[in-house]
Amino acid sequence: MAEAAALLLPGEAEALVQALRSGPLLNTGDHGWLRQHEAIEKLNMQAILSASAGQEQLLIELLVNYAKIPTLIEELISVEIWKHKVFPVLCQLKDFKPKSTFPIYLVLHHEASIVNLLETVFFHKEICESAEDTILDLIDYSYRKLTLLAAWSTNGEFPTHEKLLPEDLTNASSMQELQKQAEMMEFKISLRALSVLRFITDQVDSLPLSALTRMLNTHNVPCLLVELLEHCPWSRREAGKLKKFENGVWHVVPPEDHVRMTKLDGQVWIALYNLLLSPECQRKYNLDGFNKSQLLKLRAFLTDVLIDQLPNLVEMQRFLSHLIVTEPVPPKKDLILEQVPVIRDRIVRENSGKWQAIAKHQVKHMFSPSEDELKHLACRWARTYNLDVMEALVPEKPKCGLCGSEATKRCSRCQNEWYCKRECQVQHWQKHKKACNLMADALKKIKEDLKVQP
């Protein structure tokens, strides 16, 4: 396990962390931005591997000592704004017919990379504290994602597009395909944001006063979490079968596991436990008639089977039983100067009215690569996504590129696609051919580069 955690040497990790910077929205997708994206991807993979080996302390110390958590939060919000303000304009440009959607995909994926990294490291108290005032921006970001999850579940609409990497990097395939991928990615990002928010609630006793006010009163996070438990966006029924979203995919749940708590269920319950049973939160939260009625809905979920899986919920059960027979005192209104998040408002204000100009600039200079530039980009991508390391991060066995069955055979040329049998590989070849050639050329160039290195 220790060997698996050595994706980056300590000096390399330090250099990557030290170089993290926030940049203007206009530069999203340019060469400097791509270098930072690669750095974040490597740090993200290293964080996951180190956490699995119990050796994450070095990376935690680097992020804290160099004060880079605020930088990552600003980058996260910047790419979220790009996705909601610039990406729709790109999709509507009639004369934009890219040879490849891959450069745009990387920008969309950037948000997922950052939130994955934050989810992995926010387990640690010192990381949460090092966010300082930007914790308010991260709380607002997480709230927006949870609201989106609630809307999906209320409407009964669930993204189901499983494959996130473009099927064919050279295919001008459609911006529609990219939009489908963006929707599925948004779903996964929102679930990660739920975990980030839960880790923030773990530190309620040491959070700034404004952070608690924001979660409890500005956004009423407890009632939002109740809504998520009610509608459960990571669970759905299809053709009479129960499906749950775990480890990045929808899968059928056997009848004997229907009552098993998933990791996502657990995150919601722990966040509620942290927010409702903390004395400081109870002092600040306004348990008016509406909030009280919403929270009492939790009693229906607190079965013996659930409490067996998360015993601390006995205290939640007691709290709710007490809530029924008491009339809580309204919270005392303290006269304080409340801090507010500033990152999102600042970025939107600086770029307001410029969304179309930004989109056109990026189409011309970043998202219309030549054949050589596309090959170079694929080469960099292959270097960043070390295949052996990626396999160590995948929680389930690979799926066949054609039929989706469990796969054991990898394409020998590009080593990037999997198949369950030879027939599937043959049938998929016409669709896979261009991407295979591109990746094979990139891997060949990497090997040649390695041979000439001293």
C-alpha cells in the first residue's frame, strides 16, 4: 500500500502546491490554465492514494503551510461560473464546429477535479480552518449543489449518461454529447459537494460565527438535508428494480440490501447530527413551526435497522422526541457584523456583460486546436492520467466500451478502452478508431521521450 501512494515525490508535490494560482476567467483553457489543471489532477490522484494508505499528512501540511485552500476554492467557483455563464454561449455559437470537444471537456472536468481534491482533504480539521473566510464561499457553493440535487429528485429526473470521457477525442461529435456529459458530471460533483459540506459540519465548534449563521439561517441547510433524505436523488426505481448511485455508477440493489445505508445516506445523517445536536447550533437555529415540522419528518426514517448501522442516531431520536413536546425558545438575535462570501460576486461583477466576448475569445484561441495541438494535448493527457495509477483509483472493474458488461480485455494499442470479448471490440472499432489512433500516437511519443531522457 505504501508503494501505491508514491505517485509524486515530496519535492514534486511541494512544487505543484506552491505553484497553484488563481487566474482571470478569460484565461480558462489556455496553456497556463492547462498546466494548473494537470497539477490539480496529479494532486487529486496523490491525495486519494495517500488517504487509502493513511499517508496524507504531507499533502495536508503543504496545502495548509502554503495557504492554498482559498486558492482552490476560488478556482472551483471560477470554473463553476464559466460553466454556467460561458459554456451555454459556446454551445449556441452557430459557426463553432470544433474538430474535438476534448479541450472544452477538460474545463468542465476541472470542477470535478477540484471538488474531488477538496472532498479528500476536508476530512482534516486543519484544512477546514485554513480555508479562513473562503469557507463561506465553499458553504454557498455546496448549498447551490445540494439545491440542484433536491430539484433533480423532486422532478424525478436523474442523469444517466455513464461515460464521462469523450468516446472519440477527434470527433466533432456533437456539442450535444458534451452537454450530456456535463449534466452527468454535474450530478457527480453535487454528490461530492454533499460530502464536503458534511466535513465542514464536523467542525461546527471551530467554524467562524458567520459560517454557522450561513448554514443554519441564511440557507436553512437542515431542512434541505431533510428534503434530500425524503427524495433521495442517489436512489431510483427502474423497471421495478431499485437502483442506487455508488462509486460513480448506477447499479441494481439486490433485495437483501434495500435497507442498507449507503455512504451518501450516511453523509446526510452525520451532517444533520452535527448541525442539530451541537449546543452552539441549537442556540442559533430558529426552530419555528415550519422548521420543527420538517425536522420531525426524520422520525419516520429512524428505524431500528438504520440505528443499528449508525448507533449515534439514538441521540437524534431522543432530540426529536423532546422536540415534539417542547416549544423551543426563538434564538437570541446577536448584534454582530456578519461576514459574507465575496469570491463569486467579485468574479461575476468583473466579467458581467462580457460572457459572449469571453466565449468568442476562447473559441478562437483555446477551443479550436489544430491536429498537431490536439495530439500534443492528448499526449499531455496520457502523461497526467497514468493508466496504472488510474486503475488503482477505480472502485469497480472496467466496463466494456460497447455493451457495458464487466470487461477483462484492454485495447492493446491505446490501452484506454476495455472490452468483454473480441466481438465487442470488432463492432466498436469504427467508433473507437480515431480516438485509438490519437492515444496510441500520444503513448508512442511518451515512450520516445523517455528513451532520450538522460
